Amino acid sequence: MFRTLHSKDGVQLVLGLLMGVVFGFLLQKGGVTKYDVIIGQLLLTDFTVIKIMLSAVVTGMIGIHALKSVGLAQLHPKPGSLGASVIGGLIFGVGFGTLGYCPGTLAGAVGQGYLSALVGGIIGILIGAGFFAALYPKLDAGILHKGDFGELTFPRVLKVNQWTVVIPAVSVLVGFLLLLEKAGL
């Protein structure tokens, strides 16, 4: 079934769009498309964003590794580097700090009708992407590859079965989520 799906680009695009709509709907229902919630997270007064993000990480980690274990998925980690992480972090940070939205919450806020997200966010994404595209040849020849660490994953580095990492990581994250809930945050 998945091999057939993988070979049909049109179906993949439709599924991608549908998953994006579902993702945006869930972000909106979770409340993280609201500027005040995001600023509350940055001020450490509202932990809605971190709870939703960690819940998604736990769900995704279990789901993808379960699918991989039964042969229904393969992991293809992208190579990384310290330079690329710094540049990406700076671009993300400037946009996030300026407007108070990350790309996912921005899309949800646009869908919800927030004018600040539509005008400032979409224009900001286009400007940021334009700058990056214009500078990419120079960045690619230099800083993006500084501190290259390749396609690392914790199980590969530790040379252990994936579940040896997944189970403790999920346990720690769920424990942290429970502590946040117990503290009323």
C-alpha cells in the first residue's frame, strides 16, 4: 500500500495538503495560534505551546519508530551542521521575535483570520526566504557546512537499538508533561 502511495505524486500532494489542514486545525484548537499564548510561553507564564509540542514529539517518536519496527517506514535523517543550525536559528529567531509566530502557528493564525499574521507574517516569510535564497550560494560555500555532523541519530551514535533511546526519552518527556500539569502551568 505505501509503495503504491509513494509512487503517486498527485496523491502525495493531496495527502500533504490534507495533513496540513488537520495540523493547522489542531494548532488552532490547542490555542497556540493566539499571539497572547505564544508570548505567554516566551515569558514563561503560559506553557500551552510546550505541552502541545512535547505531546507531538512523544506521539511522533512512538509512531514513526513503531512503523519503522514493522517495516512500514524508513528514516532518512537529513545531514546537519552547526553552521546550518546557527543560520536557521537566526532566521527563525528574528521572525519569531519580531512577530511572535513560528511558521506553523503563523499558518494557523492566517487561517483563523489574524491580520497581523497575514500581512506581517506572510510578508516576513517571503522576505526571509528571499534573503536566504539570494545568500544561499555564499552560505552553501561557507558557513552552512561548518561543524558538519552528517546524518546522526542518537541510536546510531550510541550503537543501540532505537527503542533503547525512544523508551527513556518518551518517559522523561511524559514525566515533564505530568509535572507541568501538576504545577498548574
